[in-house]
Amino acid sequence: MSEVVSKRLHGLAYIVRTRAGRQKTVAVLGGGVAGLTAAMELNERGYDVTVFEPAGWGGKARSTSLPGTGIGGRLDLPAEHGFRFFPSFYKSLPDTMRRIPYRNLSDGVHGNLCEAPEVMLARSGRVGERMIDVSTETGPRNPAQILRSLGLELGNGKGLSPELLYFANRVMVYMSSSEERRLGQWENMSWWEFTRAAQASEEYRKLCVVGVTRMVVAARAEASSTHTVGGFIEAMVHGFLGQGEAAADRVLNAPTNTAWIDPWTDCLTGRGVRLEFGYRAERLTVRNGQIKGVTLRDSLGRVRQLESDWYVCALPVERVRGLLERGLAQADHRLTTVSDLHTDWMVGIQFYLRERTPIAHGHVIYLDSPWALTSISQAQFWNVHFPSTYGDGTVEDCLSVDISAWDTPGILYGKPARECTRAEVAAEVWAQLSEALDDGSKSVAKSSLVHSWHLDPAVHGLDGPGPAWNEEPLMINTKGSWRLRPQAATGASNLFMAGDYVRCPVNLATMEGANQSGRAAVNALLTAANDPAPPAVVHAPYEPEQLRRLKEVDAQLYSQGRAHVFDTPAPWEKIKDRLPTPRDEVRFEVQRTSAPTPRPYGN
């Protein structure tokens, strides 16, 4: 559907609705990516929308600043919850970004995305370090070219070839698996089990098993669902192969709020959406299968009662849990499964540097770091002169680092991050960066570079007195968690769920998943309201035509309780330790699930 036709239909729906009577009101609880997406889609369809947000517009995607650090008319130093990146498989979110006006850009804030053409695999002492070209300039790549860029070409005598070949088998098995097997078998198997990591080499585990889960999706391979990790790798592979219109890796050309969130909220308010900041939802009033009102409390403790026609609960999973005993479970008892969803920490720390330090023209993955670090040098992508724009004039760069493993002892203090003070966390992170970036003769991560640092304030208690806690954790897709995740429609006829934990085509807690869930909530509301307005498009993942027939065959095999035709044992496994394979003629019991497959969400 073209944008012009879409706007005309939205306008027609608005006219029909207003002629029929007053505009229907919608209260959106939560102003993160999911809530703002739902507000935008509903506003375009003529609804009277109010969004309530307690902490910060944009949720975990927002950027912040360090008050008081800007001197001489400069802006305060920028900070992030964690760095943002926009891989090529993001489709719904970029569609939203194109519709957010920004200065004279024809494609809105989407025009603030720029390509990050390199991915660096940093290794201890720079031994085995790899720089991978993922730019669009090289054109589409084939699998052999990707392996060659990794320095892992088959047959090169480095000892990893048999394992790498088997990992390629694992990826192919997942990519050619039917939706039925993905939900019935791989959803209930950990990535560790699927990749046969138990008896594999340490190098295989770092590169192919643990490295993927801990440093990209902040999850443990032993617990993460193969359905999730395999799906993420599948999407990234298509990006690296040059599928689709976008670059494999993109970042914003300014702090997130500057380039995206602030223009978004300005756009919404300009179109009549009311944004109420500082309000936290405390209780839902339920009567006769409907939400009759919500109790809100502002930052000063004042209570406000709100009534609306429709409600979209776009709160993060940890806040949804708090509402279960305050009306949410009464609205739909099935939502109690949200309590069993697992969360973990993936938290950002920014180092402000006295010299420009572009370690790589893109993201860096520190494969040997105990705390599973990833980083990006941000100033190189921003359309400003950093020292004259931010801080006191002496800061030339901002190295943004994500910490994904908070329970592993570090190399400096021998303690996990959760048990360190904030200063110890900063020192430990810098030590792990130095371990990877310095080779003895050349020092990239010199301590004299550091002007200052900033650790995400969402982490509390590191300096005592009690245990540390994180008020903005990330939902982790553990095996079997799909059945625990709610759908957009609920048992209450006027309540709908949105958030990165709600079922959608992107089976991973991401900005894309949050955006898709907001669209799914809107579509569920339109259905409940018998509204003729066109539904919001929820983009389906890319599916190669060449694999479609293989998936059809696999669906038949799965229905018969038979293994995937390509599923073979690992070359290092002992016979007694093998999982069922076609060669063994072993059948397994098909695990039925009431959960719908992701495909119907596509449009």
C-alpha cells in the first residue's frame, strides 16, 4: 500500500468515525518504542490518544545526558542505556521512522541512519583479531566470502575447519526448518544443545556458541532458545549476504533522542497526541470483562483516576509483573505467565576520551572478554565536531560499551560486575578492553585517554548497601518461553498488550520487536472495534524462495515425529551422546503447542 493511499484511507476512517459520534479515546500506558508506535498508528486512524510514561520517552531506547558537564555554551555530554544499532532485518521500525518528519530530510528521521561498514572481532593481545567488511559497497556476498573475511575458510589448516563446517550445518538446519519444528522442537532446545557445544573445543564455543548469545542478545547459550538465537543468526546472515534494501549494520548520526526520539514526540504532540510525563500506572479497575479505569500516580505521589474507551498496556515486562495483582490478572488470568519470563542485564557504559579513537568503523565484539563486551566509537558517525559541541571542549570521542555478562568474574578484581562498585566496573571494563586492543608494542586503550565515564543509572546498589539491581533489564528468550509470552489481544475486550515480550515475528527483545508489538496491539484494537481503517503492517521476516520447498518437506517429517533431514551428529560426539538423527532412525514425540506460529503476524 502506497503512503498516499494509506493516508487517504486513514483520513476516510477518521471522517467516518467523527461523523458517527465522538472520537474514541485510547490510553497508552508506557512511552517506550512500543507505546509511541501504538500512539502514532492510532492517531493516524483518527483516535484520541494519550500516552502516560513514568521515566523517559523512548524507554530503553532513549539517550540521556550528564547534567552540568557542558561548559561554554556546549551541550552536556551524551549518554545511552546502551548503543543502538539497526540491522537490515529491521523493517517495521524503519517504516515508522520514515513517517517522522525531520528538518528537510525526505525520509524523515530514517535519514539519520548511516552505515557501519565494519565489524571487528577483537581477541586477547590482538592475536587472531579480524576485521569483517559488511558494507554495501562490496555488493552481495556468498557464504565462502563471509568465511574468508572471518579468516575461517574451510581447509586452511587452522584446526577449526571441521567444527566450522558443522556450525554451517547447524545454521542450514535451522534456516530450512519448518515453522512447526521451530516452535515445537527448537523453541524447547537450548542453543548449547543445538550446537552440540558440550564436547566441542573452546574456540568453537567462543566463536559459534557463546559469542553469539552473550554479546549480541545478552543471553546464556545454555538457556537461550534455539528458536530465538537461530532466528537472529538467520536474519543476520541474510543481511551479510546482501539481501534486502538496507545495509547489514546501521547506526544513528547523533544521540538517539536528538536523531529520533525527540522528533518523534514532537511529531505526535503536533498531531494532537497528548504525552503525559511522570505518571506510573498503579492499578487497573476491571468490571464485566472490561477495563473501567486506571489509577495513576505522578512523581510527586499524587493520585489520578483515568477512564478511557480503550487501553494499550505498553509497559516493560518488569512493570507488567507489578500490575498482575493490581487488576491485570483479573482482566486476563493468562497474563500471569509473564511472571515466569526471564530477564537479564545488558547495560551500557560510556568512556569520554581526550583523543579521537575510532577502533573500527563499526561495532567491536570482544570475544575473549569475561564480561562479554561490545563497543562502538560514536563520534565518527555523528555529524558534529564533538569537542566544540559537547562537554568542556577537551572530549574528542565517546566509546560506548555494552556489558552483557554481569555474573562472570573479571580479570582485574576477580569479581562479577554485580559485586563491584561503579568505579570498579569502569576500571574492569577498561582493563578488558585493553586486554583485547593492546598487543604489548602498541597501546590503543591507554588510561590517559579517559576524560571521564558514565555507567547507566538504571543500575542501582553497586556502591551498597544492599545487592545491586537493574530497573530496566532486558527480556531473555529462554527455551520454552514462547508459550509464556502474551498476544496483543487479551481476555478484556478493551485491553491490548504491547512490548518487546509480546509475540511478534521478531522473536527477540529488540526495538523492532517492540515496534511490531505496538502495531499488533493497534490491529487487535481495530478488530475489536470493528473499525474499517487499514491495519498497521507488521512486516514478515525475509524468506528465501529456495528454502520454501525444504520447509514444506520438513513440516511433513516433523508431523511424523522424524528428525530434520540435514540434522547430523557432530564429528566430535561419542555415539552414546548423540541426539536423535535421521541416520539412527530414531523418532521423537512431537511436542504440540497452542502457540500460533509467527507467520500470521506478517502482512
